[in-house]
Amino acid sequence: VSVIDLASGALKKKIPVGIHNHNVTLRPDQKQAWVTNNNAGTLSIIDTQANSVIKALPTGKGPRHIFFSADGKEAYVTNEFDDRVEIFDAQAGASLGVVKVGAMPHFALASGDRLFVSNFGGGDVTVLSRAKRQALATIAVGTGPLGQGATKDGKRVYVACHNANLVAVIDAESLRRIADIETDAGPVQVTVAPNQTFAYVAN
């Protein structure tokens, strides 16, 4: 992982992690950065003050993305080749268990009391109850769903469907797909702006 000095744009340090690191995410308190090592089946936890790895955690096969709950208590990690999400105590750095989802899960999004998991291989989204850790619904979206974004009020979830060239819109209350928004080729990630007026899509 490269550490960049934002004032100068210079490379400050390189932090060794695991093989084929795919995603780095800051814990809400910004004291740690968690990294998924896709080919190693591990997570590297970086102390952001020391800029060094303080812990390596085993997880399932093909960890892709990490998403923290808003309160910073839990972390959700998709295991692409185990078709599951592993839940971690984000403060203790310990596993709390796993939940089976669809084929090739890529991105987990915690919104309110629910977890939305995009399943790249299945063309759908698994919705889990965060409290009960059970599946509530499976929503067909488009082929190759990857990244997701949500509105602050939790009413809408936007899913980038990479192979379908669209963003699917999910009503998070009824758990139904209510619209498709066409994009340029290969959408990967969706981010809703803080003012809630626009969403930005990387194609």
C-alpha cells in the first residue's frame, strides 16, 4: 500500500501487505486502514499513525471489499470464492461469523439495519438483516453487479452493473428494483454526493 503526502503529492512510504491487495478502507475513527488481500485470503490492518501493519487476519477465499458500519463496531468482508460475507468486530479485529450469500459476492453495503451484498456471478443483490444475520431477500439487478452507493436516508441503493452497462436502483424499503439508469461501458462504482443531489459512477 502506498502512502502519499497530500501536500506535496510525494510517495511517503510503501507498506507491505498481502498478495493481490484489492481494497483499502478506513475505519470510521480513521485510526486504522483495513486492506483485503485477494489471493492470500487475509486482511492487513494498518495503524494510520505509525503507517505499519499491526495485525493480519485470516478470512475466506478471495476477499474483495470491506465495509464498516457507521458506528465503527463491525466490518463486513466479501469472500468472492466462498460465496459468503464474514463479519468482524472492527475494534477487536476478531471474526464474529459468516453468512452465505449469492455467487461471487463483491461489495457489501451497510444501510440502516440491513446489509446489501452485490453478487457479481449471480447478477443479483442479497439483502441481509444485520441484527439476525439472515437473508431477507434476493433482488435481481443486472449482469455483473459490483460497487454500490446509498442515500443518507437509506431509502435508495444504487448498484453498478458492470456487464449490463447500467446502474440499478433499489427501493430499500420494499426491497424491489425500481429503475435502471444507463451508463457508459463497464460501470464499477457508485458514490452518492454528500448533498444527495447527484451520484457519480466510474465506468
